[in-house]
Amino acid sequence: MGEAKAPSELCHVWATKTFGKAVEETFWKDSNIREKLREQLAALKILDEKVTGNAIIGLERTRELGGGINYTETFFEVLNATQNCNPIDYLYLLVKKSSDRGNEFGKTTGILARSMRTLASLLKDMDFAVLMERKIKKNRLFEGAEIKTSAEEDLKNHTDILFKIKGREYRIWLFQYSPRGLPHDIERITGMRGPLPSGAHIISPIKLEKAMELDRKLNSMRTMEGKIREIEQIMKETNERAKKHGSLVERKGAWLAKLNARAEEIKKLKSEVKVEVTEAEGWYFYSEEKIDAVLNLIKEIESGIRQPKNYKEVCEILGGPSTYLSQLSSFRI
């Protein structure tokens, strides 16, 4: 991977431009594709938005459509060609592929909407790989170790990051943990979507619910602060003797109480989130602590302190609910 920059660092540069401005600076320079991309971004209502994760998260899910284009392969094509993972180049190449297929305008719009959600995950994985490699070099860990990320490993081997140490393979799984996605994750791990390759498999989920909850509470806190400023402005303009003034003082006090309570909630959430997630320009990435935890687990396995769980046992654990529900049984409450 060389001295690649982490997406969590690059995203601050991307965020200095709107999508519309970024179109003028794509790696590929076909003016026809650039114009088509501009029209698509306008249809998605993000042409004048900054290139941030917030713009992508806000896209309507109803706009998402499949189109026979593999987003993971497209991402790695961009990475290999540009040595970068700029979202605008990813979108450019998707528009070109969709145009080459002769897709109608609406279908291309749906492809882009869906692809941008996939992009958030791909950037998260790439960030993990870059920072992991950086830590290994800085701390002189695992002499002769290799890190590989590719579309082939992802799509064929269910491996987000392939980590090799003197012929031994560690296959790192990076995915967002959520109750809704649990059935999908179980199917992948138990081989229902294709057999898994040999090696030690490291399961490293990321829990984004708390981070998203933190963002919502921070936004509501800003709204509360705005309400307080409005009341303070009215108080300045209101006659001191006006009967209304007393009610304004009460309203301000009520909002301040809510604000203080919310600040306490945010303080607690921040301490929980920082060990799991790092947020930058609306994108979510694995925290440094989480990456360190994966490296420590590999070190313990390498030194014999810990052993990976037997795969058959894992399958029995994950298949427990379906096994139980497939049999005649009873329980009492």
C-alpha cells in the first residue's frame, strides 16, 4: 500500500469544495462525462453541497437502485488509477460505466445514490488498513508482515483486509454491527454465501448507533442554544415592566435546564463513542483504540496467549436460533 494517506485525513481536503466545484477537478477529464455527473449531482440535490459524509447520509433511500455495476470493483479501480480515493473520481467512473451501458438518467441517479452509501463503508475499511499499516511500521511490529486490500479479496474471500505474517494469514472482517444486518452477517460467517478461505478470521464490528445518536444530540443542543439566543434578544427588546418579561425569564430557564441535561448526555456519549468511532467531516471511521485492539489480538494469537475459536463452534453458536426454531420444543414464561 506504500505511504498512502488515510481517508480520515483526506476528507478534510475534500470538504473544502462543493461537489460542483470538485467535478471540475476530476482525475479523468472527459467533458461529456463531467457534464453528465454534474446533472446527476443536481438531481440528487447535492451539487452545491460540500463533499462530506453528511451530504451522502442525507440522500433519500428511495433513490437507490441497482444497475449491475460493482461498487467495490469501481472503488479499487479509482484507487489503483489515481492513488487516491476521492469521492468525486468514484462518482465520475460510475457515471461513465452507467453511460457506457446506455442506462437512462433516472437509473444512473439511483446507482449513484446507492453507491455513495457503499462508498462510506469502503472508505472506512481503507482508513483502517492505512492506519493499521502505519502503526505496524511505527512500532516495528510483525517483521515482514504484508497488508492487502482488493476487490478480489473482498468479493471472493469475504476479506476486507488480508494480513500476512511469515506465511500465516489473518483475514480481518470490518462491518457495521446492527440488529437489522445481523442475519446477513451470520450468513456470511457461516458460509451460506460461499465457503470461507483458510486462516485466522478476525471479526471486528463497528457500532455506529452511539455515534449517530451523539450527532443527533449535538444538533438538538445547537437548536436549544438558538432558542435561548432568540429569547435573550426578545428580552432586550422588551420593556422591563412588561408582564411578558417574567414569562420570558421562565422560558429561558426551562431551555437552560434542557441544555444542561443534554450536555450531560453528550459528555457520557462522547466517552463511549471515542473507543469505537472517529468522526471526520461527517464520515465515520474506526477509532485508534479499535485498531490497536485488533493488533493486540493478532499479537496474542501469534504469541500463543490466545487461540481463535474453533470454526465449527462458531457456526453452531450463530446457527443456534435457526436450529432451535426448526425443532418441536416448548418454553415457559
